Amino acid sequence: MNENFKWGAAAVAVVGLSIGAVIYISWKDAKVPPKPPVAAAVVPPEPAVPEEPAIKHPIPTPPAPEPLPSLADSDQPMQKALEGLIGNESVARLIVTKDLVRHVVTSIDNLPEQKVAERIRPLKSPPGKFAVVGTDEAPVLDPANYERYKPLVDTIRSMDTQRLIATYTRFYPLFQEGYESLGHPPQYFNDRLIEVIDHLLETPDLQGPIALAQPNVLYEFADPALESRSAGQKALIRMGSENATAVKDKLRELRSELAAKRP
């Protein structure tokens, strides 16, 4: 079973078409025997020009104390910003700092999908091994797995939401650039982020044992309805109800702030 957990639903593009045609008909003087009408001259319709989708949740552009780095050179500045938020030790233990902005953007964009590639994960795997209890015929997710996520969840819970939003706002042009590099221009990354947060908040809160199946090498949820859920929702389910509730609480705080921002 995939061990990744990433923050975390698609932006809707509104397309408008504008077509115009002008027809001119010329006639001779009425005293002259009329000639057959001249065929209408039709101006070909203008090519359809897609409109940029309306931005639902704009991020203000604060005065920058210094110029932003390029996206390619943003790893070190982002690492320093995260260290200011959660401390050097937590960054070293939890964060994959290489190509951080790109990996955060790509992972968030993919969370509502069935799979998220491990090579783009911005977070390191939790310590320990995935544990299963029960029998070979009826395996069950071991609640001991939930403890593996505690350091990550405690860090998320302790983050100052306002400082996190300020850091995100400061570096937002890099997140937008990373999102557009995925082939999404001119969609707006913050709108996508809020959609993904809403998607994650719809994750069911499961109490009690969670039955597993092992059709091949990897375990999966025995319930087809659970197994068909997105990578982001299954990650929340795997970390247990208490951890998932803490993460959802922080996501609600972030959503409230991000949706309220105006330039």
C-alpha cells in the first residue's frame, strides 16, 4: 500500500466563443433591368478565442522585501522559510527539499487522482514499516501504523496558520509558475489548492478496524468503495481517525484564510 501523504481537488475553465459575419448585397438602379442578386459576401468567422477563467480566490501580492528567486533556484530559500516555520530538525526529518515548489504543486494537483508518483513527493515516508494484523484470509490495518504519522501530524498541528499563509503568499508567484509548467495555464493555482482541500475534507471518518486485501504484493482496502477513492483521501484514512481529524482541522483553517484573501 502506498505510504505517501501529501497536502492537499480540478479547476474549471470557462471558454467563450465570439463569431461575427457581415453580409453586403448591392443592387443596380431600379430603372435598369435588375441583374441576378450578387451572392452574399460572407466574412469568415473569427477564430474562437478562449477566455481566461475567472479567478475565484485571488492571492494578494504583498510588497516584496527582496526579489524572489527563480523557480529553478528556489530550493534553498524555500527550505529556509520552512525552517523558520517548523524548525531545522523537522525540515530535515519530514521534508524532501529538492525541487520543493514543483513537487508540492504537482502533488497537490494529483491528490484527487488514484495515484501520486513517489518520485514527486514533498514529504518523506513515515518511519517504520506498514503493519497488518488479523489472519492471512482476513488481514486488518494495524492501528500501530497510526503512531508512525504522529510526528508529521504534530508538526502540522503546531504550525502557525498566519505565518504559513504569509510564507505561501510571499512565494505564490513561484507556485503559480510551477502550476502553469504542468500544462495548466492560465488556470490559477490557489483555486486548485482550495478545490483539493475541499476534496480532502470529504474523506470519510472511519472508526474501528479497516479490512484489507492482498490481491498481489501490495495491500489494498478490502472495501471497493474505499479502494476506489483518491490517493489523497486514502492517505488520510491510512493515518487513522485521530490524525486525519487534526489534519482536516488545519486544512479548514487554511481554506478559511485562503478563500478570504483579496488583493
